Amino acid sequence: MATATLKKESKEEKSHRWKELGLSNAKVIDLYRQMLLIRRFEERSAQEYGKSKIGGFCHLYIGQEAVGVGAIAALRDDDYIFSAYRDHGHALARGMDPKGIMAELFGKFTGCSKGMGGSMHMFDASRGFMGGYGIVGGHVPLASGTAFGSKYLGKDSVTVCFFGEAAANQGVFHETLNLAALWKLPVVFICENNRFGMGTAVERSTAVWDIYHKASAYDMTRQWIDGMDVLEMYRVVKQAVDRARKSNEPTMLEARTYRFRGHSMSDPIHGHYRTKEEVEEQKRSDPILVFGHELLEAGILAQKTIDEMELEIKRIVAESVEFAERSPEPPADFLYENVYV
Ligand SMILES: Cc1ncc(C[n+]2csc(CCOP(=O)(O)OP(=O)(O)O)c2C)c(N)n1
């Protein structure tokens, strides 16, 4: 009896948790849809990579969707975003056109970086999407640059910077946090701790396993978040963004997540650094399945709606591939554009 009462209470509590955050039913369904779009877009990207339609490196975000979707939902249109090389999901969550992203993956001129960047270099200045970057940790100081710019110009735009836990071992990460704290910059650092830097487990590469603790060296507000929970991501990032906007206070967040695929498309899913069983166990916390289940249970989403969403997303992704296929290669003389030296 006691157990039944407890269950009922926790279900009701859960079914209302987005209302406490001021999110409508339509908004939370959209968060679910965004995660599903990223998942299906990347599954299709993997297929196209297998057909050699996509060249170079290609790092999938599968498993980590809740981090980008929840965090980016907390931003305004005039805020800035920096990503690393696992950037397709962030670009989609920012509302960039799937066609332009797929065309970029294909190296086509219609891509969001004119086909010159590929998978790791999505860019859309009109959406404040200041790029994906391939050098581990290399973009972290750039994020403090836009944050500095906002403060200097008296604007209240906030910058959010995504990076992996391995980037927090780089010297430039520490230099940036030091200055961001000293100069009180409106920036939120979001470490996506998926537990591995390529094939090296976090426990083998860093002396401090709770990555968010690293910000204590700079007396910066810090916290870890369940990165498999899109609403938790939204809640905590919103608080940090509001704080940055109002009082120029930087924050360091560690989103605990897991990547379900290999480090990049050229790597095996498990490798020698983790077992198949571990990956399967982690998939039980799949952010899309778990959130979908919560919305179904709460009665605001029906299986029929999910099925329709799947069809719509399948069409959007197929159209993005057709667009990329049909698009031209960059012209040869474009190679000399945007080259300064
Ligand atoms: C400065 C630098 N060193 C090494 C590499 C090679 N490298 C590419 S990805 C990667 C792992 C980074 O892991 P993490 O930052 O945790 O991001 P994740 O891949 O887990 O998203 C490394 C070492 C690089 N790109 N840049």
C-alpha cells in the first residue's frame, strides 16, 4: 500500500516538473522532437559515411542529445554558442537547416561552411553558432572572447561553450577559466563528460574525476548535471545563463553523459577500452527513450504522435541527403577565398 502511494506521488511529481520550469507541453514535446531529429540525422550520416559520401572525420553525438538540446533551449537568439568537433547535434538544436548541415558533411558548396569545413566545422553566424572546432580545447578561449565582447559593448548576450572532459586537461582551459572569473565574463562552460577521450577513460587521464571541481581553482560557480535528462540540462543551464546575463558571473557545468557510438566513425563502438555490456547498460538511460516514456506516461504525448514524428523526421533527413547529393562541389578557385596569407 505504502509503495503504491509513493509511486503515484512520484509519477505526479514527475509529470509536472516541466511546468515548474515554465515550459509548456508543446515546448517539451519539441525538446523530444529535437533529440529525435539529431538521432535520426546522425544515424543517416553514419550510413552516408559508410557509402563514402562523407569524407574526413565524423564524430557522432548519439547518446548525448539531451545535453545540447536542453542547454540550447535555455538560450536567447542573440546568445553565442561554441562547440568542439562533435557538433552536428548542437547545430541542429540551434535551429540550423538540416540541409545545410548535411551538405557540409558532404563537402558541398551549399553547406553551412560552404563545404570547406566538413563535419567538425559547422558555422552559422546569423544564429550565433560560432563553430565547431577540431583542436581539443582550442575553442574554449574563443568563447571567452565573445563573452568579453558582449560585456565590453554593454550587451547582455551570453556565451555557452561545449567541450569534452579531455579538453579540461588542456592548459588553455585553465587560462580561460582564470580570466573569465577574474574579468567576470558572461560565459557558461559546459563540459560534456562522456567518460572517454578517444579510448582513454577519464580515470586514466585526469587526477580530478569530478571535472566540475576544477573550476574551484578559480572560485567559479560550478555544478554537475545529469546529462541524460534534457529537463535537468535546461533547468541548470537556464539558472547559469540568467546569472551570467544579470551579473556577468561565469559558471562551469559538468554534464554527465555517455556516447553510444565509437569516438569517430572510423573507430569501433566498444574498442578495448569498454565492454559491450557497459554500452548496453548505459543505453538503458538513453535520453530519448527515457524522456519519451515520461511524456507518454504523463499523457501529453501519444505513441501515434511519436510515429508521425518519426515519419516527418525521416522525410526531413531524406530531403537533406537529396539536397546534399544534388548540390555542387565548391568551385576550385574558392580555395583561395578567406585565406589571409
Ligand atoms: C590539441 C589536440 N590534441 C589531440 C587531439 C586528438 N584528439 C581528437 S579527439 C580527442 C579526444 C578528446 O576527448 P574529449 O575532449 O573528452 O571529447 P569527446 O570526444 O569525448 O567528445 C583527441 C585527443 C586533438 N584533436 N587536439
